[in-house]
Amino acid sequence: MTTIDKKSLIEERVNTGLLGQWYPVAKSVEVKTSRPYGAKVLGQKVVLWRDGADNIRCIEDFCPHRGAPLSYGEVHEGNIGCRYHGVIVDGDGVVVRVPAMPDCALEGRKALKSFEVTESNDCVFVYIPSVERPEAPELMLPKEMVSEDWTGFLCTSVWESNYRYALDNLADPMHGCYLHSESFTLAFGSKQDLMKLDKTENGFRIERVGQVGENFDWTEFEVHPGDMFCYLDIPYPPAAGPGGFMRIIGFVLPVDDTTCKVFFWRMREVSGVARDSWRFLYRAHLEERHWNVLEQDRVMLEGMPDDARKREMLYQHDLGVSRIRQILTRAAKSQIEAELAQTEAAE
Ligand code: FES
Ligand SMILES: [Fe+2]
């Protein structure tokens, strides 16, 4: 294998999305016992459903008979039945029954890949294995998502752009006071600054040098062996009522090369009565405003060409963008090398 080939494999892996990661794929409420849910993760179609015994199952969305999407089918006693000719497959990807054909040899065959699933904070996460990490490591969640003191709402949105753009956007706090300058919460602070980047225990923090707490002034990324997320604060202007900032926690799912799905938890550290009143206020007034801000990001990213990086001209503010790209490239390199070593060993 030449260096050029390896380089393009790495670039392709970054573009498709890293393996060996837990990805959020759906809101909990979307995955039901009654009906299968089809999703796409890193360009692969998968189907999820609840088996009635409190487990969410996830297998390839491909009927072993002739390839019909199993997500068009139905859930039968915890298994999934294909809509086309009725073949029944279980959550391990094994053909349980071929109802149209007596004693069919397909019965009992493991035909499909199955994926590990976990559920937390109203969200369903699926583990996509890699050669380096075939078994799922623990899903590491931000502290706000495992604490009783925080409460929040998950919002998801599908964007017609590669997931790298969503990550770049999150690693770029300076866009807040420009792209979102008309918005209720992000209209404050100065429009000129320098950025600084610091290493943290599990990742990095990118922040504006000249101001903190006035706008979207910093982002922290945490990179764990099996997942990656970021968080940032949106200050509440006095008009939004009492109580500090709102924390946004972001995960991004690479759906396929040209689509991603963002998962944002909007969280606050509030308890007791304040918690209930914030939850009410959020639903009644704030949610719509936050949607408007998110739409500004979506429209901007969808408008950028897929290969913008080939002719972009970065400047000092893009420290965070460069850092996140470096993290992805390093991880992709190590995955590709592990795969090549495995192929070589097999030859
Ligand atoms: S394709 Fe699914 S049963 Fe035939
Ligand atoms: Fe934004």
C-alpha cells in the first residue's frame, strides 16, 4: 500500500465518520415496541425497535431474504417481521422463521450484523465497532447528563451537510456575534477578538480572549475512547428571566457523507420550583427562539460546498477548527492502520 492510498483512506474515514464510537441516533420516544425505526449511521442503514423486554435492538436494515428494508416491517413478539414475504429476524440478526416456506434452511442462520444500544437522557445511542475496539467501551456522558441537579431538553435536527461542518461550527465561537447577531440571546459583546486554545483533561477548550459570559464565547470538547461531545454556554439576557446561563451539549451523528444529525441538549442547573418554571418557560417561549438560532447555523452550513476545505483560508480564530480536524485525522489514521495490519496478518 502506498502512502497516497493510506492518506486517502484516512481522509475518507474522517469524511464518513469514525468507527469505534457511540453515536446518538434517535430520541427515545421515536423507538417503539409497535413499529420499527429506520436510521442511517455512517452511511449504513440500521433498524431499531423495542423488544418488549426493556431492550432496544439494532440490526442492519436489510432483510436476509432479498434485501427489503426491515424498517418497513412490523415487530412480532420482540422480533422483526419483513413486510415483503414475512421473514422474521431477531435482535441478534438471526433468522427465526420463514413463514412462507416449511423447514426453510435459512432458519437459525445468523444473517445480519447487530449493534449494541444504550439509552440515556431521552436518547438512543448505538455503538459502531472498529477493528481496534470491537467491543463497546463505556459511553461517557457529560457531567450535566448524569447529574440530578441539571434538567434539559433534547432537540435534534437533520442538516444536509457533512458532520465535519457541524463540528467545525461548534469549535468556532466567533461566529456567534456575527451569524446570530440578530438573535435574542447572542446579540451582545464585541465583534473583534483573538482566540485561545487550551488543552483540558479529555480534550480542549477554545475561547475568546477578550470576553467571557457575554455571548457564545467558548466551547469545550471532550474526546473519550468511545464518544465525543462538546458543550458551551449561552448567556441569558436579563429579559429572559432569572437564573444564569443555558448550557448546550452537542453530539453529532454522521448520517452519510452529505448529511448529519445534530443532537443538542439545552440544559440548566435548576432545582425545585425554579426547575418547573424554567421547563415551562422554555416550552412556552424560549424553545422557538433557540430553533431560530439553530436554523441560522443549518442554513449557513448547508450553503457551503462539500469541499470548501480545499480552498479555505483559515486565520487565527480557526484554532478550534484546526484542532478538531487534527483529532479526527489522528483517530482515523490509527483505525486505518489497525485495519491494514489486520488484513496483512490474514494474508
Ligand atoms: S425480502 Fe424480506 S421476506 Fe423477502
Ligand atoms: Fe451557531
